[in-house]
Amino acid sequence: MARSQWGSRLGFILAATGSAIGLGAIWKFPYVAATNGGGAFLLIYFLICLSVGLALMLGEMALGRAAGNSAVGTFRDLRGGRWPLVGFVGVLVCFLVYSFYSVVGGWTIAYIGKSFGGEILTSDAKVLGDIFNGFITDPALPLLYHGLFAGLTLAVVIGGVQKGIENLSKFLMPALFVLMLVLIARALTLPGAMEGLLYFLTPDFSKVSGSMLVDAMGLAFFSLSLGMGIMITYGSYVDKEANLLSSSLWVIALTVLTCFLAGLMVLPAVFAFGFDPSAGPGLTFITMPAVFAQMVGGQLFAVLFFFLLLVAALTSSVSLLEVVVSFVIDEFKVGRKAAALGVSLLVFLLGIPASLSLGIWSEYTVFGLGFFDLLDFLTSKLLMPVGEVLLAIFVGWKVWPVIEAELSAGARVPAWLRAMRGFCRYVAPALIAGILVHNL
Ligand code: PHE
């Protein structure tokens, strides 16, 4: 069977951007930036995305297109030996991340419902905290929503590359930007918003430290969906004529812009109503409803906000599932529908202990971590950096001629390609090894 292809370059860019923009950009970025020196963090984050991030993303896309294969097959076709293991780790990470990502995706659906119902429209942070904790520790409800979210993702992936993923992204990504602009317009016109804006944008360089750099790098690689075979898989559906440099620049620019917009959307509003911006992960589900409760028309904005979060999560989870499905299709010669169904079922099952570990199973821990936190630690702090280091070495040292041929049109090697090689060979491995050591 012929390999699936994107229908258009725009479709590819939006699908890759959809993968990148997710809970990382919209839920994590604002509070991480707020607690890490605002503008200084922003600046460092931008620089990392545009240098090492760009080099790795371009490398992944070029690998996928050169091999025309999924994550594991790409390493096998281009080099063989033990390298396919790197692709395999990527597939595994996607699978593991997807299981808890889907649990959180389910929360966003539940919160759309809670916004409609009006129960979260109170400015009492204690009540909101109780609602949130009551919900995520419930033994049954979150599982229902986790199933619903996984079902939505499954429906898209069964639709295929063009009809499913591309069409969804072409429709939802523009919607996401419009929603953000509406919410930003509301946030910035609140009395007292200026203070939050200044807090977000004023660089506080005294906050720059080793652990801040590690946070910035970790978030950059996570939010660009790097090191786990996603851009390899998406790149394998790109036609040979397309310009990968400009495509990846678009993806990165849009992602970075979204992080910035997410900060503009969340932080001024939080300040305007006197909440603590460093509330951490609770900022989205606990603080934001309180902010909406005090706005005129807050219920509408709450519904829009959680819908936006759902859209962001869905276009990312689709990419996670697609990597695993594409691997199963290519390696085991299974049809797309059977592959997607089987993988989804397994992911659903794995998500159950993840969700329950936040509630009734919280006493079961490994290394002091519940299952949910264990999955998160294992993937974002351990396996993802390992995958990224190996990817950088593979691109920079092992198959560089293939990458060069894939990316340069003529006989002359452009300067940006030489810079990219330097980043893959030296800068990325050194920086990411630093992250890894710090995490352990
Ligand atoms: N980039 C997504 C986000 O920011 C998460 C993600 C990571 C998706 C890795 C796919 C792969 O939320």
C-alpha cells in the first residue's frame, strides 16, 4: 500500500504545530514562566527553541522524509545496528505519555461541563480546590472522561493522515488562535491587568540559574514534541518537494507565539483578581475559574477557555497515537483501524492506574512516586532526554550526509546547514546531557 501523504504543506505545518501546541504551551508555560523570572525565562525559552529546538526538529523531519518510514523503521533503513532501539524508545514514550495525557485531556472535557453547569463559577479558591481534588480523586468519573478523550483521539486517527489528522488540524488550529485572541482581549482590558503584564514581560535576570535553564530546556523540548519520533513520523508523510526548513520554522514560530499568548491570556487576569501566579499546576483548573467567576460573562469565557485547552490537548494526543499506530501498521502489516483500536485499548487500560493513583490508589508508590507521577518522571525527565541526545548524535554524526542531501537543494552547503550540524553534533548533546544529569 502506498504511504499516506499530507494533502498540502499548510496541512502538514498545522498538524505538526497541533502536536507541538498542547498542554505544555497553554497549561504549563504560564506558571513555569511566572515562577522563573518572567521575561528572562521567555527570552531563554525562545533562544533554545530557535537554536537547538530548530536543529532537532529539522533533523527529525528530514530523517522521516528520507526514509519514508515510521519511527523504528527510519533508524533501521538509514543505519541499522542497534539504532532502531532509539525509534523504539520514542514509540514507547509516546505510548506512555499518551496514557496520562489522555487522563488530563479528560479533565478538560469535564471542566467544559462544569463551566456549563456553573458549579465552578465561584471566586472562593478553597471551594475550587476542593472541587478539583474531589474530581481527580474520584474513582470513576475521571475514567469516564479519559475514555471519552481517548475515543475522540481514536476517531481522528482512524480517519487517517489526510482525512483525520490534517482536516482536524486545519479546522481546530485556526479556531484555537481565534479563541486565544478573544480571551486575551478580555484579560488585557481588565482593570489591574497591566501589573500582570509587566510581571510577565519584565525580565528578572536574578532568577537565571542552573535549574531555571533546565526547566526552560525541558519545557522547550517537550513543547516542541521532540525526541520521540513524532516529527519523524509526520515528516515521513511529506512530499519530496516541500521545503522542510521553512516548514519547521513555521512550526516553531507558531508554538513560541502560542506560549507567549498563553502567558498574556492567563497572567494579567490572575493579577487583576489578586491571585497568586505561582500557584503551579493548579493555576488552570483552580485559579482560572475563580478569575472567570469575577468577570462579566465569565461563564462563556470559562467554556471557551476549557474548550481551547481541549483542542490543544486533542491535536497533541492525536500525534502521540499516530506515532504508535504508524509503527504498528509498518512493522506488523496491520490495517490502520485495527492498529488504532488495539493501541487505544491498551492506552486506556494504562491510564486507569495513572488516574486512580491520584485518588484511591495513592498509597501505592514506587520511589515515593504515585503511578501518574512515575509515568511523568520516567518519560519527561528520563526517556525523553535520552531519546533527544541519541537523536542529536544520530543526525549529527551517523547519517549526516543523508540529512544534508535531504535538506540542501544544490551542490553548495548553505551556512544554516553547517550551523545545524554543529548544533546536532556538539551543542544539543552537551546541553541535554546536562539536563539529564540534573534530573537524576
Ligand atoms: N508538545 C505537547 C505539549 O506541549 C505535548 C507532546 C509532547 C505531544 C510530546 C506529543 C509529544 O503539550
